[in-house]
Amino acid sequence: MKHLIAFLVIVLLVTTPSCKWLRKKGLIGKKKANTEEAMKLKLDSIRVADSVRKAQDRLLSLELARQDSIRNIEQAELNWRNSFPYNIIVGSFITPEYARSYAAEFSAQGYKTKIIKLEGTSFEMVSAEAHEKFSTAVARLKLFQDTVAYDAWLYINKK
């Protein structure tokens, strides 16, 4: 009986091909390969999800920064309007390029120009000077009309 078992083991070893053949046929090692492949797929999906989440976080932070800068600009504009409600206007334009060009001309002459968008319309006004006090603004407007632009006028920002 011992010889029969030994003989069968020897026949089995001689007749069976290598481990590669057994793995190829899926008789051994298949379960381990499937779990490794599943783990790789799971890690890849986690990596992709993490990349998407990071990109969304970056986009959200950029959008928040953009909104914050817009709020800051609007607040600065409101502060300026409240501080300097009296403006000497030298031109009013529907076309923004004309307004920027006209403002550049007066800036070149040394004036602190500002383009003011007239709310409720598409007009943009070019302010050559802005003043805190009405009396100062009227005095400068008269001088401005006599020396620089005869058709200049005074615009008062509503608070």
C-alpha cells in the first residue's frame, strides 16, 4: 500500500505540467489574482475620486476669492462715492471705449479722472475731479469751465 501511494505521487508529479500551466488554467492562484485586481481597481477609483474632489475644492476656493474681490471693489467704489459726492463731469458716453479714451486724455493733463456708470442707463460719465464739499466743487467747476472745458457740469452722487 505504501508503494502504491508513492507510485501514484510520482506519476502525478511526472504527468502534471509546471505551476504556470496550472495558474493559466486557473486551477491555482486564481482567487489571489482576483482580489489583487479588485484592490487595484478600488485604489484607482479612490484616486480618481480624490482628484475630482481636490479639483472641485480648488474651483470653489477660486470662486470664493473672485466673489470676495468683487465685494471689495464694490465696497471701495461705495466708499469713494460717499467720500466725494460732487464730481466735475467732462463727458458722458454710451460707448465704454470712448469714455476710457476721453478719461485717458484728461489723465494725461494731470487730472484724477474716474469713470462713473450712471445707474439705470448705459451711460458712462468721465469725471475730471471729485470733491467732498459743494462749495469747493462749484468754485472748481467755474474755473474748469473757464480754462479747460466750457461744457463741463457738476454731478452729485446720491448717498
